[in-house]
Amino acid sequence: MTLPLRVRALILSGIFLALTLGLWELSHKAPAAAGEMTEYEMLMGAASEEAAVPPPSKIIAHAWAELSNPFYDAGPNDKGIGIQIGYSLQRVLIGYLAAAAVAIPVGFLIGMSPLMYRALDPFIQVLKPISPLAWMPLALFVIQDSEASAIFVIFICSIWPMLINTAFGVAGVRKDWINVARTHELGHLRTAVIVILPAAAPTILTGMRISIGIAWLVIVAAEMLVGGTGIGYYVWNEWNNLDLTSVIFSILLIGVVGMLLDMALARVQRLVSYAD
Amino acid sequence: MTRPFLEVQGLGKTYPSPQGPPLTVFRDVNLHIQKGEFVCIIGHSGCGKSTILNVLAGLDTATTGAVIMDGQEVAGPSLDRGVVFQNYSLLPWLSALKNVTFAVKARWPRWSRDKVAEHSYKYLEMVGLTGGAEHRKPHQLSGGMRQRVSIARAFAIQPKLLLLDEPFGALDALTRGVIQEELLRVWSGTNQTVFMITHDVDEAILLADRILLMTNGPEARVAEAVSIDIPRPRQRTSIIHDPNYYAIRNHLVEFLATRSKELAGTANPDGDDATPQVVQFPTQGFPRPVTPAAATKAPIGAPTSSAKG
Ligand SMILES: Nc1ncnc2c1ncn2[C@@H]1O[C@H](COP(=O)(O)OP(=O)(O)O)[C@@H](O)[C@H]1O
Ligand SMILES: [Mg+2]
């Protein structure tokens, strides 16, 4: 009897996970038991033990403790992980939605008008490759607010994939479908809503997925720079505390949240996709 | 004199080419189509049939000439002219029903939701697409069912002129036969004027009141208009017993096989402004060369035999 591919893959994933965690756990224990302590290590004592990469068991215990009380707030440097993630998500969503609100209409314009496409293309080509963090000093100077600057950086990094994919999707709408709209005397707005938007939606959603991925990558770095709150700040802060357990835990959490964001948009993409 | 419902005058299409002389796809196309008439047009691929149809639809513009429908010049697409393409007439993200209702809504924006649905269902029923199938997306329907939806939509908006561009070209022969008769049935209940492109001679004879024959491109023209006087209602199985059926069929096949090529690039012998020559069966004895050989060898006014001393 062979199990379905999905189940077999799941079992294999479980084995890989167990192997990785097992080796990690063992490799941690081994040197402590074998080698003799150097003088330096004896001097450093507890500090050096804390600075070593912690074993998975410790991280899981830590994760359990953090996740069972994610929303506590005990001052600026001691907030629950849920609150920190919440801050980051809020910045990402504001910047991202603002970017969508600009990128999708402008992408429509560029996609529908060859003139606009040519006119705006040089700007896009120059602005697109700029690392979003390069904007940070300028943003801080102009906006004079670290919170808004972080959001601006998210805005600027999410805009390009959405803009380019929207333009591409709109420009690529099958001529016959446009003709269906024309022969039914649909106006510009109704053509956009009834024909072009649904036709281009899968391509637009691809852009939105790329954008949310980039936004989530960038927010961590941005928050390390601007500080205060958010998961990026949290990672940096725990590093300064030499709390590697928390650092590793938050790294994994960043990965999980990023995955969930992508899955949410993947679901929307499935809703708007069509077979042709 | 009353004007015909649809007048095509001196239609021509020329594309400029970067190198060399401009390419004239067709020219001097003059047609009169009466209200309620079913007209098919046949010609080899590339002679410009789709271009003519798109000009009639208002989707494309001609280089010369004009199209006048109901006394008004066609200057753009309109709900008065419904179009069915070979593929991609349906919006793939909408169900069959929604593909019809959006058109009905566009046609009668003030109708209530119920009225729109009722009207749409009526036409889907006419083509036998109910009982659950109407909620499926186009990709979940067979090619035949998809074209049924396209036809239902085209009839539902009750255009003054229905334009069909090889609507059954992508269907298998059996499906095509069934759906042709369905089209006839739906059409016969209306006074719908239809202009249809086909490459299937039997299909044209079954459906048409008149078949227009185009010469090969470039510089194609409509050379003949063959009247199909086989009485209606017609059925695939019975029309073949009509005494004129094979004469018509042979005439069409022979035109496509040889004369469409021989006449390519020639001008209308009746003049550039004239409508195509009318051919009727049984032939009514007009001076038409029966064989291509006679056409090329007998100059007008030449004696049929000459005695050389
Ligand atoms: N943009 C264009 N430039 C040059 N030639 C064109 C262009 N579009 C179409 N044609 C030519 O017009 C001719 C007629 O095309 P079409 O109307 O589709 O023919 P049909 O439907 O009879 O097969 C074709 O031979 C094609 O090469
Ligand atoms: Mg064609």
C-alpha cells in the first residue's frame, strides 16, 4: 500500500525536522561534557553559557512561555511578542495598503495607455532597484517621524511589484475580451470593472504576493533602524541583551508570520484565478 | 426605392507595409442585405472575411467605403450589432448565466434583476443550456456548449444585426451539425438579420438565404452572391434531396477550388460600384461562363468560331 504523496511528504518533513532538532540538541550538549573549561570560560561563567547558541529544547520552552502570554506590556523594553508582531503588522499593512491604493490605479493607467507606459517607464526603471532602506534617511529628514518613516519605507518597497504586475496584467488582457466589452457598449469604468480587473486579477495578485513578501522582509530591517517597537526592534534588542533564545524564537516567528501573510494572499489569488 | 437594411459601399482595407507597396487585402466590396436575411460569406483564409465582419461590427475601420445600417453609418461598436467569435466570446471568470446577464443588463440597464434573469434564462433554454449547466464556467463546458452560450447571449440582446465569425469552426463535425440546426431553430422564430463567416460549404447551404463568395487575397472582392432558394424549414437530412442541392454545392466547391484563385485580383466586370453577380439555381440562363476555360478563352464579342480561309 502506498500513501498519498501529500502524506508521504508530511512524514518526510517530520523526519527532517526531528533529525535537525536532534542533531542540534546533541551538538549542544556534547562540547560542554567533553572539553575542559578554559580559564576564560571559567571566568565568564554564566555569561558565556548564555551567549552560546541555545538548544532547541530551550527555545521551545521559551516559545511556550512567550506564546502563552503574548500581549503583556511591562514598559518600553518588555512587551509580549504578540504586541511586537502587532506593531510590525500594523506598519506593514498601512504601508502596503497605501502602496496598493497607488500602484493598482497607476498600473491600470500604464497598462491601458502605451503613451503613459513609455512616459513613466524611465522613472520606474530608476526607482525600482533602489534598496528601500536607502530611502530611510531622506524619509526621516522629510517626515521627521520614525514611525511614519518606517511605513513610508514599506510603501516604497511594496509599490513596484504591484505597479509592474498590474500594468503587465492590464496590458495583456485578451483583445477579444475587450471587444466583448466594446460590442456591449460598456463605458470605460464598466469595462475596467467587468472585464479588465477580473482578467488581470491573477497577475495583480501575483504582484501583491511578491509585495507583501518584500514588505515583511523590509519591516524587520526598518524597525532595527528606527527602534522603539516591532519585531525587528525586538530581535535587535534581544541581541543586545545577548538573549539568543529570544533571537532564535523571534526569527522563527518572523518566518511563520511571513508564511501566513503569503498563504492569505494565495487564497485570495485562488479565488480570482480562472481557467481560460 | 427603399434602401436595403444594410448597405456596404466600396469597402476596402489597405495596410501600409514598411518595405514595398501597401497591401490591399480587399477592395470594392458592395453589398446589400435585407432585414431578416441570413447571409453567409465563404472565402479562403486570409482574404479578409474577419476584417469585413469587424468593420460591420464597428470594431475595425475600413480604408475606403462605408457601412450604412438602417440609414445610419456604422462608426463604432454598438449593441445593435451582436458579435460571436470563433473563440473567446465568453468571459472565462463568469458563469454561463452571468455571461448572458451582463449583456442583458448592458442592453436594458433599467430592467430589474428578476427581469434580467428571466430573459437570460429564456435564451439559455432555447439553446438547451439549463438544469445546472448555466452555473458552470466556460472551461467546465464543452466547446459546443460554450458556443451555445455565445449564441444565446447574442440573440438575447436582440441586435439588429448578428455577426458570426466562424462560430462553429472549432467544433467537431457531429456537434457542429447539432448546433447548426439549433441556430436555425432559434433564428427562425425571429426576424434576425445574420451575417456569418464559415468555411463549411454544407453549413452555408443549410443556413443561408444567400452565400457570398470571395476571391483569394490580396485585392480580394466578393465575386458572386449565390441565392439559396431551398425551402425552409431546412434540415441537414432533407436538404440533400432538394433537386438543386448538388448543383449549388458543386458550384461552391468549384468556386473555392479553382475560380477563387483565377478571379483573384480581377475587377468586377459590372464595374467597381456594382454589387456582386447574382447566381441562382436552377440557373436562369444568364450569360455566365460555366467552365473556367470558357471564361478565359472567349473574349467579349469574339465569334465563337472562325473560318480561316
Ligand atoms: N496589421 C496588419 N498588417 C498587415 N496585414 C494584416 C494586418 N492584419 C491583418 N492583415 C492581413 O489581412 C488579411 C485578412 O485577414 P482576415 O480578415 O483575418 O482574413 P480571414 O478572416 O478571411 O481569414 C490577412 O491576409 C492578414 O495577413
Ligand atoms: Mg477569419
